[in-house]
Amino acid sequence: MTDKAKPLVTELGPGTHAICTCGQTTNAPFCDGSHSGTELRPEIVKVDTLPMNIAWCTCRLSGKVPNCDGSHRQLWDDPSKPARKPE
Ligand code: FES
């Protein structure tokens, strides 16, 4: 299970990738079909360049899902949220 208080950074190589947007996958950041039965669909990302590191949103607060936009930082200072600030 991923830490919901920080993004998941992975390296993607050239090709087409299905990125989870529902938060239910067991193979983050990739879609594993767990969105079935919901209205959500994976984000299809095409990478044409050399392998690159990408920060994927795991907190579901990003305004740019599936990419991280830093919104997870608001969880670090809100004691009502279960997420913890990374060590
Ligand atoms: S498993 Fe989350 S979008 Fe497919």
C-alpha cells in the first residue's frame, strides 16, 4: 500500500501506459482493472522520450490527476486527516 501523504515516483520508459485514476489499483501507479464498475477510467500516457521520473498523485487531492501537483502537503498540517508527514 502506498503512503497517501506523498507522491509515488516511478520511472516510465517509452511506450503507452495506463495510469490509475481511481486509487484502487494494487499495482500503483498502473491501472489493474480495479476501476471496473465505477465511472472512472485510467489516464493513458504516451512517453516518446528516454525513461523519465514522474510523480504520481496518491492522495487524490491533485488538480492534475494522475500527476502530483503538491496538494498532498495540506495533509501534513491537518490533524483531522489520517495521513502522516513522511519522515
Ligand atoms: S485500477 Fe484505477 S483506473 Fe484502473
